[in-house]
Amino acid sequence: RALVAADADGDERVVEAALRPRTLDEVVGQERVREQLSLLLEAARRRERVPDHVLLSGPPGLGKTTLAMIIAAEMSSPLRLTSGPAITHAGDLAAILSGLNEGDVLFVDEIHRMSRPAEEMLYMAMEDFRVDVVIGKGPGATAIPLEIPPFTMVGATTRAGLLPSPLRDRFGFTAHLEFYEPAELERIVRRSARLLEVELGADGAGEISGRSRGTPRIANRLLRRVRDYAQVRADGVVTRALARSALDLFEVDESGLDRLDRAVLDVLCRRFGGGPVGVSTLAVAVGEERETVEEVAEPFLVRLGLLARTPRGRVATRAAWHHLGLTAPETVDA
Ligand code: ADP
């Protein structure tokens, strides 16, 4: 049984990797970012230099890792992957940096969660391609300078504002990824369906993309769940009606709100009378970490016009009350 579960999970990850665009041309949407990146990389190639450091910001699942892999691929350079939480000591970072070869692309996911001493070491590494490794403690401590071959740093974060400005300033190019439009998500679903050999019937792709929360990763995941449903409960063809039944089963609503999104709205309206309420209080009430509520749920709710951020706290809009099937109090004006 454990073996089956592990296999199933491995399969999901293999599928996700198989669906990743491998070149800038295969990336759907994000036209401006694609054009800017393509220019940056082409210029670096012509000068035979490593490209400038790149910062990618935006909610999870919008393509940050994919773009980092593409940057490495387009430069024909190896990609090294790590993440902020994995770097707890400056020494961890020194070890990674000292193992780099010229031209390597170093991808640091969740770069805002790196420890402060590591962050300070990174400033110098990014700017001067050198770090000081401190050996020992107290008065006997010595700093050993270490040269690092020129490399390209690609940092990913949910919000650029989470980075201290000295770190942010060391990136020569910053791209902010936005949620995708339904038409773009539909193209992603069609592309993935082709790769997975899923047969799409009348408007099946439209139904899936409309419920994908503006997020390619979710679009691909929903497609896989709908594919399961089509295979088990029908003849394999994904029609609109079939997609709708499948997604209802998985509790994804018509606007794409997931369980956490709905919990936030629900608590905001039913428990706090629509707000204003502080984000920490909201997070405790839904039993999630503040960061998850703020970086994952909120941006999408704001985008849909269901939630507003005000100086006094989070407020449910009229549309939010409506979405929950409740009547907004007279005082709600938005
Ligand atoms: P992030 O690093 O921002 O969390 P990923 O790069 O891991 O997101 O993307 C998640 C999945 O979504 C990938 O497996 C990829 O298949 C798909 N994806 C993301 N962006 C795009 C895009 N622009 N076009 C097509 N597929 C995409």
C-alpha cells in the first residue's frame, strides 16, 4: 500500500516535469517578461558574459522555477537548485557558492526566507563574485577570502517587497509574474492535454481553465483530476459537463476558489462581520500560517475583487458576501 502511494506520487511529479515548457517560445503568456528575458539572454550570449542576476516574483505555480530552468537551458548552462529555508547558515551558502563553475545558474527558491548572515554573504557574492568565509569565533576569528566564478543568480519570491532592499538592488532584472488570463490558461490546458494524450471534448478546456485560480500549476493539476474522472466514470473524453462534475467532486468552485480562499472569506464575513480585521487574526482563525494567507490566498481574492486591503485591515467586498450567498450589511460600500 505504501509502495503504491509512493509510486503514485512519483508519477505525479514526473507528469509535472513533463508538462514544463523547455524554451521561452513554449511558455504561454507572460509576453513582456519573455521578451525582456530573451533580450537579456541574447545580449549576454553576444558579449560572451554571464547574464545579470534575475529576480522573479509572484504567487506559487505561475512559472518561476520553469523560467529559471529555461534561463539555464538557453545559456546551455547547468542549473543548481536550492531554497532559502535550506540555507540556515552562511556556511551552507559558502559551500554552494564554492562548488559553482563559471556560467552556472543558481536558482534560490523562496529567497526571502534565507537567514540574515547568509543574505549578507550573498550581497558580496552577487556583486563582486567573492565572499569572506569566517573561520573561528571571537577575537581569533579570521576571514578567508574566496573567489567565486561568475555565475547567474535567479531568485524567486512570492513578493519582491519581502526582500531587504540591498538584496533586491543586486538583481539586474526583476520580473513580476501576474495571474494568467482564462484564455492563456486554456492554451496551457490544451497543450498539457495534448502531451498527456487526453481527449478534450466541447469546451472541456474552458471549464478547467476557468476554475484554475489564474495559476498554470493548478490548471495542470485539475486536468489530471478530470482525466482520472473521465477514465473511471466515462469514456475518457473531457467534455464541459464532465469537467464540471469532476471539479465539483474535488470542491473547486466556479471562480476557482479553493478551500483556503473560501475559508478566509467565510471567516471574514461570518465571524468578523466583513472586517476590517488584521491578517494575523484571519490566519489564526482559518488555522493557517500568516504567510500562506498573505502570499497565496489574498492576492487571488484581491484580484477577483472579493477582498480589499485597507490600512485598518482586510475587508470583504459586496461581491464576497454575494459569493458566499449572504446579504452584505448596509455599511459595505465596495
Ligand atoms: P513556481 O516556481 O512559480 O511555483 P513552476 O515554474 O513550478 O511555478 O510552474 C508550475 C507548473 O506550471 C509547471 O510544471 C509548468 O508546467 C506550468 N507552467 C507554469 N508557467 C507556465 C507557462 N507560462 N506556460 C505553460 N506552463 C506553465
